[in-house]
Amino acid sequence: FEAQVKAYKGIIPMTLISAIPLDSSTKKSILSKMEGSVNGTLEVTEVIDESLIGGFIVKMGDMQVDASVASQFNNLKQRLTR
């Protein structure tokens, strides 16, 4: 029900996951890029996940942007083991 109310009001839930708390300028930069790709207001939830090592992950609906160091290491590992 809450998801339908938010959709009706144009509120888009977004989760920003990072290894450490992001400074305001970095957060503002990420949010400005994400706001440009949606019609509505972002409702941001910040989560700290130290296993990312560095970087961030943005989850918004069924979309995920993974710019974490852990993901880059996994991609490199997969390319080297082929």
C-alpha cells in the first residue's frame, strides 16, 4: 500500500549503499545524476556496507548501479579466470 501511495505522489524510493558515510558533495553529485533520470522526488535511504571496500551501489526500483570496488574486483577475477 505504501509503495502505491508513494508512486501516486511521485516519490521514488532510492537506496544508496556505500562502504563509508559519503561526504555531502559526493552525495549531492550522485543524487543530481539520479534525479536527472527520473520524474519525481527521490526518497533516499543510506546504508553502510563495509564489504564494498569502496565506492557505492544505488538501488532504485528494479535498477541497480554498482560502482563498488568489490564488484570491480569480482569482474576482474572473472575475466582473469576465463
